[in-house]
Amino acid sequence: MPECLAAMPLLTLLHADVPGLPRFGPSVIWTQWGLDPWLFVGIVWIAGAYVYGVRVIHRRGDRWPVGRTLSFVLGGMGLLYFATSSGLAAYDDTLLSVHMVQHMLLMMPVPLFLALGAPVTLALRTFRPRPRRWLLWLLHSPLARVLTFAPLTLAVYVLSPWVLYFTGWYDASLRSDLVHELMHVHLVLAGAVFFWPLVGVDPVPGRLAHPFRLLLVFLTLPFHAFLGVTIMSQSTLIGGDWYPHLHRTMGWLPDPLADQHLAGGILWGSGDLIGLMFFVVLFVQWVRSAKREAEREDRRLDRVERLAGAGR
């Protein structure tokens, strides 16, 4: 752990007395829930549509893996709701370190779990003929090929945090609820367009061979580390005078610069940790793909041998 991070008074950084909010700590993450009606309805509707599609498949007598349902509904939509409605959301404009935890959840694990849920495949198996044709047309459209073009999605994924924290975008998100919510949407979408072709099982354009998928994930690790270190070493506050104003008027908040250093450490450490999780997922998928390919080749050779034997 870097010396500047290890020297920080973590208890001071992780607890703050704010009028209207209790002292921040692990417990308030589970007690300070908020309800955004639009967000709640959207999450329930999407998760419900997915579950309904699974029921349609089961009624036909077909099989849909339970793991995909759990990944999409609990891992993806559930984690999205947790990140935007729990105590993390209550403090995300009060402590930059809390916002950074939320940022990492929205940009990495949420897109991963949504992709592993294979919603496009589920839609193709349950839609009526006309909507299915529309969806297939969209998957083969130039727009879909552009949005899944690996160099472009890597650039969007890597550059988005830099643009967020080193332009006026983050400052605007602190002062506007609309910009704040659009930032959340952007983080999820930036993660989705990058990770969906890499770890997802849906038939989307932009699929690469497994070695290149591992390489792309590997390329993101230095950028997370570099951005985290840059934020930790900044003497200029992210968000302008927002956090100093809270510190002056709202009581026992941590020093804004110290909290910013902690936020950079969270970005650095969690980016590497979650990146390793993606490596594991990709490696397991690679092994399974190689095993299926070997089984197909064995069956092909068996057929060739049987045909050759029948021709004698």
C-alpha cells in the first residue's frame, strides 16, 4: 500500500457527521436506502421482463441455465439497484471515496453480470417473429459493429473516467440531479460496450478470439492504476469548491484532499482486483470453449471413421 494512503487516518476518512445523515460507516450502507421511482420501476420492469422470458422458455419445455438468471437479475440488476439506492447513493455526493466505490461497481461488476445473463440470447429465443427480425437486423447493423469495435470500446472505457474527473462533468453532476443520473447511466453503458463482446455469451458483433480478449482486459489495468495514482497525487480538488463547502458548513467531514487521496486508492486497488476477476471469467470461458471444440472435433472424426468403415 502506498505510504501516503497507509498514513491516512482511515477512521476519520470513513466516518463523517453530516446534518440529515448519520455518521458514515458500513452499517449505514444498509440503513440509508432511498427510492427513486423512475429507477426502481425501470429495474423492476427489466428484471421482470427477463424472468418472464425464462418462464416462457420453461413452459415450452426448453432449458435456460439458472446461473444466467441469477447473474442478470441478482448480480446485474440487483447490484445496480444497490449501487444507486443504498447508503452508497446517499453519500455519493458527500464523500468522493464513497462515490468511487459506486463508480467501480457501476462500470465493472454490473456490466459483467448483465453480460453473463445473456439477455439478447433470451430475447431471440422468446420474441415473436417480427420483433426477432428487428433484433437480428440491429445486431447486424453498422451501428452495432461500430459500438462493439474493440479499439473504440477500449478507448471509451479507458478515457471516460479521465473525462469525468478532469473536466467540468463531475462538478456538474454534483449540482444537477439529471447530470448525476446520466453519469450513472454512462458508467454502466461504457462498461457494457467494452465487456459485453469480451465476456458475454450473446451473439453480438465484435467477438474476438480468447487470447485477444485477455489482452484487452490486461490493457485496462495500467490505466486504472495510473488514474488512481494521479487522483491521489492531485493537489487540486475534484469537484471544485463542493467538498470544501460541505466541510465548512456540514460539520465533521474528513479533509476533502485526504478523502480524495483515499478515493484514488480505492480506484487503483479495486480496479486491479476486479480486473483479475474478469481474467478468471475469461480464462474459464476459454477452457470451456476449447473443451467444446475438442468434443466437436472428436465427433467429426468419429463420423468420418464410421463412413469410411461403411464404404469398405
